[in-house]
Amino acid sequence: MDLSRGQSLKKITVVGAGLGGLAAAIRLARAGHAVEVWEKNATPGGKLKERRQEGFSWGTGPSLLTMPQVLRELFESAGERMEEHLDLVQLDSACRYFWTNGTTIDEDAAFWLRPEVARFLAYARGIYELSGEAYLNRPPGDFWRAFTLGNLWKLRHLGKVATTRTMAAEVERRISDPHLRQIFLRFATYNGSSPYLTPATFNIIPYVEAEFGAWYVRGGMPRITEALAGLALRNGVKFRFNRTVTAVKSVEKKAWEVSAQDGERERCDALVCNADALSAWTGFLAGLRVKGARKILEPALSTSGFILFLGIRGRDLRLGHHNIFFSDDYPREFDEIHRQKINPTEPTIYVSVSSRHDPGHAPEGHDNYFVLINVPARDPQQAWTFAETMHYREVVLKRLERFGVDLSGRIVTESIFTSGDFAARDLAHHGALYGWASHSIGTSLFRPPLRAQGMRHLYFVGGTTHPGGGIPLVLLSGKMVAEMIQREES
């Protein structure tokens, strides 16, 4: 994205140093703009940070990378090679799945060749062919630009996208094996949603994982944060850490005045918000009079997370790098989370053990368990109490015992993270990890927009805007916003 002759240089402030903010900042600085990133925390990365404790190390955010080409292209846009900064490892098995009846399935190359799975992938490939380019690389208003005379053949897949079926309904009519069904239903959790409510279009997710692979970054996923922050610095981006934005006001409808908690104020020509869009509109952007801004809080929220960071004595070699221990009653679990708004009584449990590929993440003879359970987003006025937190910890550990994973006497060190922690650290609205749940066509395809409606010079990036959560999608939001600013702010 080279700066064309005569282009007017802008001063651009990015609020938040998550991956979306870093991606936008890198591209805009590369184009010649003066870019400054304000971050409320002491370090960049948003949710993608690292936690160290008593010789153990855990990533605190996304633990799997798909579509690595998106990350590679970001480095290339800045004139560098990703491989010089990050060592990506393609996993032989994206996940190992466990059931209480003793069944275990690896999501490896052989898995994708199973007859029912292969047929399902052929169906999902059609969704990707039709909507992949349009949805992943363009703002919603530009979807139509993805279609030309040369690719109108893709419209033969329209019925797979223009359907009222849910993910679950489509999975259940195409896959008969109950274990395989549950595997494909769980892909709805990639954006914090229920497969029983999410449109069938999201069956694109397993195809993307199968087609582009499941990847890990040697040293831990937070190395992505470090690499992108370094790339930003080398391109002239300035960072202001421990700086919380408290208010924003328009100056003569052509610039912004941004205020921080320390009382300092600065002007900028364009503002890129990498904060949670829902929290931003109820927080530092609340003073702006934008039609429909309050409606942003109406849709149902995505899940939050209950996380145990566990240092474990001994190594259970039954566990892979990524592991899922499934609930015996999946419909009830999602009903409890999304309708009843209670913690699931029999949760599905995700366990990541990064020491499988990075032995240095745990002392010798030990493992680091990142244990995640999907729970409802929660109003901060109903905070997790200590008693509730410890009770649910026991629910999780007892559930793992059903699968033969007995951790009694083996926990060397531990920490617990709840929805309240996500709200405090990341300003995630009610601790929701992805903003809206994707429970309708509207909340799936038309998330909070990349540019504030009816306003110039105010843009949004990150997992709560288009195209959604997850590392590649967040990076793509940064790319789309940088391109919009190049077009609209010149």
C-alpha cells in the first residue's frame, strides 16, 4: 500500500494495541501517515498475551492459528518476511477429542478423509468459494464487488449460503455419526456462539481449518504480538502505554480531540478504535451523538470464558497439544449458556498443552494446562464471587476425572481468569470474548461496522467488528480499515 504522489499525510491515533490495531497501524505507517497507538495496558497484544508463574508459561488468548497467509501478507506489505521473525509449526492434529464412553478422535489428515467428513467438506468448500473473498476481504457494503463475469459460476453455491438452516440442522442432515456431529457443531464456539442458533453459513469454519491447516508459533502464540509490535516500531509507529482514552470529541467535523486519563489531550485527523466496539460506545465514545449507537447493545452476546492456568506435575501423554473433552449433552450445555445464562453444569472442556511443542513452557517432567470453559457473558454488577469461582473450579476438575484426567495432588501452581477479568483487562463488554453472538444473519454478516455510521474519520478494527474474531479475521479488519482510510482520508 504505497503512498501515491500528492496524498495528504494524516495524523492517525489508534486506540488499543490488539492485533487489529497493530495491523492497521503498520499498514498506515507504511503508507506514510503519522501513527500513534494508545494502549491502556503496559504491553501490546490485547487478549494475546503471556502469563508466567513459578517456571510455567501460558498464552492467555488465541491458541491456534489458521490462514497463516494473512499474517504472512501483513509482513510482506511492510517489506519483510514473516519467516525471519516467526517460526510457524503445522500441527499433525489440530485437536484430540475425548468422550466419556472412551472414544478418542484426532483431527488429523486421516480424519478429513473419512467419507462423511469428506462429503461435508465438499459442501463447505462451496460456502467458501461463494463467500470467502466477499466476506473476508471486503466491508459488507462492498460484498458485491467480489463478483465479476469471470466468477459468476460461484452463484451455484448460493443455496448453501441463502438458507434459514442453522449449523446444527445442516450438520445433522449431512453427518450421521454422533461423534463426528459433535466435532462439527463445536466450530460455532470459534466465535462464541451456539450451533443450534448460528446460521449454516458458518459451516465454512471447518473447511478453512482443513484447507489452510492448524498452526502453532514456536515459543508461544504471544510471539505474534511481539513480532507485530516490532514491525510497527520499525515502520515509525509510536506507542503510548498505560494510557486510557476517556473521551473523544469532534473538532469542526474534520478532526478528533482525544483525551486520556491523565488529562492530556491530542488532536488527530482520523481515529481507529481497536477497543471492544460495545464498550467503546458505552464508554469513551458515549458523548458522540450517533444515530442508533445504543442499539449496538441489543443483540445477544457471545460467550465469555472461565480459565484455569494450571502447572501440572507429571505428563499425561494421552493429551495432545489441543484437546476437547465433550459434554454428554451438547444441546443442554448451549441452552444453559445462551438461554438460561448460567454456567454449564456439565461443561465441554478445552485443554491446551503448549509444552508439547515448547518444553520450556513447563519445568522438566511437568506440563502447562490452559483450561477453558465457555460460560455466559455477565453483567459486571453480578461479579464472580470467590465461593462461586472455587465451586466452578471443582466442577471442572471433577468433570476431567470422568475422562481419567485426575489432577488431585498434581497441581503445582494455578491461577483463575473469569469474565470479570476479561472486562477489566480488555474492556470486553460484560466479558464477552467476541462481542455479538452470531445467532442471526444480521449479527453474523453485519457486525458493528468498520466505520461509524454517518461519521467520517472514525473507524473500528478487532474481533467485535467485521469480519469477526480470531487472529486472521482480526488482522483482515486492520487491512480493510487501512484501505478505507487511504481511499476516504486523502
